[in-house]
Amino acid sequence: MDKTGEKEKMTIKKENRHGRKGWRVRAQRLVNDKPVSTDKTFDSYKEASAYETKWLNEVRTGIVNKDGNQKWGDYARLWLQNLIGVSEKTRESYEYKVKNVMPHLKHHKLKEINNSDIKRVMRMMWKDGYSRTTMQHAFKVIKAILDQALLDGIIVRNPCSTFKKTTNMTLQHTKEPRALSKWDQNIFVKNMLSMSTKGIYEHGLYAFSCIALYTGMRRGEIACLEWEDIDLDNHYIGVSKSATQLKDRVIIKEPKTKAGYRKIKIDQRLRDILVKYKAAHKRFYLQQGIIPIYNWVFPTPNNEMQKPNLWSHRINDYMKKWDIDHTLHDLRHTHASNLLMYNFPLTELSMRLGHADPQITLRVYSHFVTGMESDIDEYMTQVGT
């Protein structure tokens, strides 16, 4: 009996069961006069010894007798319920990722989840056809849930922390931003312009696309623009909000960071496009007998904001129709690429895009800068010896 009044009996033995060799860990311990035991088999002595150490630590800290037997699925639901300080969109995303993982982990006890379980979940998700991005997000959610369990004293270590060291799955892989070529840009703008004469909605689609291409604004930021946000006299668009779609519901929220609040300078070309669209917009609603004129830049006939997802679907469909292998969001990347190609200052580009730090801009678009290095001789000749 040790100083805490607890008795322990542990053994690690080599066994050959059903023709399979392994190492069996058997342990028994009295804690507060209550028996606690474990009996598990491992492929190697190293694994068995590590488990023995881990189990003893759990017993000594009281973890085995606390909530370690709680199922991951139950704890994950509790974690979701207790989330604070996150947007509805983020909460919805977390719920989706937990749902993806549930079939593979929900019946596992928190204290028994190990590194191999995490790898198995990732393999099963890959087999089920999930993208690497979805897998990466799911992994982050699993890690966040187990981090909370660690803080709650339910587990003694997070098995996700050693994941990168024990697997060759490249979960951190993310696709590099893709920009439209000059050829694709010309085709896209030309076709959008020809469509703009067909009606007010086609005209709006053209104006929406041009704002995306010539300012780098995000879809949600453009979707909820009001005419008061656009100063055609001083050539700028003010960004102070963004629209997010949650299933069939749309919410308008403030930017996540201070950098999201910004005034984006527009060129004469975009100003002229918006002047013509605004006049057509006013003319159309006056013809319909609708007064006052709606303040949304892109409204529905009943004075509601067009859903953000609608713009993606429509623009992406047209790109596909015109054999342009890109999406609406790629127009933002194209804007950044175009400016970088002509050595536009990185700090100013960062502000235009609404990035909190120029390092974010550099990290996201570094591959666009490759091959654009300045001639070092040109600068060094101007530096005194």
C-alpha cells in the first residue's frame, strides 16, 4: 500500500492467443476501497508499457473514476452546446464536422481514444469521399473537443497532438488560390457585358462580377451593399458588413476584424459601370411603379437582399458554360494577382482585401510573386559601399 492508501497490481506478459502474438497488460488497483482494473492486449511491448504508464497516471489523478468513461459522442454534443463567442455560421460548420465524425467515434470512451483511432477516422472519411479540406476541418474539431476534455481533467493527453508524427496524411494541404488568365478574364468580362443588355438581373450580374474582379471584395460583402456604401463622386466603396447564408436564412454581420472595415478605392472603369447600372436600376423600378427606389444595390423584386449563394451558382454556371475553369471566389484572387503583377504595394493590397495583417496576404499569394523578383544589381548600385 502506498502513501495514498491505494494498492496496485500490474503485469505485462507475452501471450500467444489464437495464433497471434502480443503483450497483455493486466492491472488492478484499489482507490478509496473501490476496485479499478484494466485488461488490454497490444502488438508490442513498447505499446503495452506506454499504456501501463498512462493508465497508472490516470488512476493516480482520479481520471479513471471521473468522466473518462463518457462517450465521445455525448461529450461532443455537450461541447457544441457550450460554445460561446462564435458566429452562427461557425457553429453550423462545427455541427456539420461533428456529424461527419460521429459514425466513427461516437461510441468510444474519451479515456480510450488513442492516436490510432484518430488515424482510422481520417482513413474512413477519405474512403467515404470527403475532401482534404473537410477532413482538415474535422480533425481540428476533434482536436478542439479533446483539448476541452484535457482542460476538464477527463483525459491526460490529447491523441491528436501526435497525429502529424504518426501519419503520412497531408491534412494541412490546402489549394493555392487560382487566378483567371488574361484570356479568361477577357472572355468573362466580354460575355458578361453582352448579357447586361438583356435585363436588369443580367445587368446586376455584370455589375456584381465587375465589383468582385476590380476590388477583390468577398461575395458576402458585395451581396449586402447599399447605394449609400458607394461614393461615386469620390471613387470608393465602403465595406462595413457582410452577408452570410445559413441554409435558407441570411444574416448580416459586422467584419470579424478591424481590417474588415475599409474604404476601397475604385478606378474610373468600375465607376462608369456602377453609374450606368444605378441609372438602369432606378429606371427599371420606376417603370414598375415601385417607389421609393430600393437601397440595396442588388435587391429582389420584394425589396430583399439577393441570397449570397445565388451569385455563386449563377456566375459559376456561366463560367462553366464559357469553358472557364474557375469560380466566383477566384475573381478575388484574380484581383490580387493582377495588382501584384504590376508591383502594387503589398500593404495597400492587404488593406483592400481586408486582411488583418500583410503577412496573411503574402502567405496566401506568395506563389503569385514567384519569378517577379527585382533586379538586385539595379538596387545595389545605388547603395554606397
